[in-house]
Amino acid sequence: DWYLPSKNELNLMYTNLHNATPSLGNFGPYYYWSSSEYNDTLAWYQAFDTGYQDGEDKLSQLRVRAIRSF
């Protein structure tokens, strides 16, 4: 029941958890992978320092944050 969040779910985590006062989820100022593909060679990531989303080469090493369905 654990999975890698989509780009929209990851953005909700940034908006509703990371930006909460106090910040929730213990997110560092890193780039986190989403499960959403940008194209054949890129996947979406979320920057947890700025909230920026963009595509990154799938071979790049970024952090992941699995979430649980309920």
C-alpha cells in the first residue's frame, strides 16, 4: 500500500505539510522524485526548498518520499 506520489500529490505535500506552521513531515530542502513521467527520458520532481516542479533525467539520483494509501 506504499507508493511514489504523483507530481500533483507531491505538490500537495509541499503546500500542505512542508509549508505548514510548524512544518510537518520532516522534509529537507531537496529535490524529490514523483511517479509522473515528463517524457520518455524525464520524470517530474518537486523542489522542497522553492516548490518548483520540473522534469529531470530519469538516471539522476534524487530523493524519494513514499506515501501510503488509505
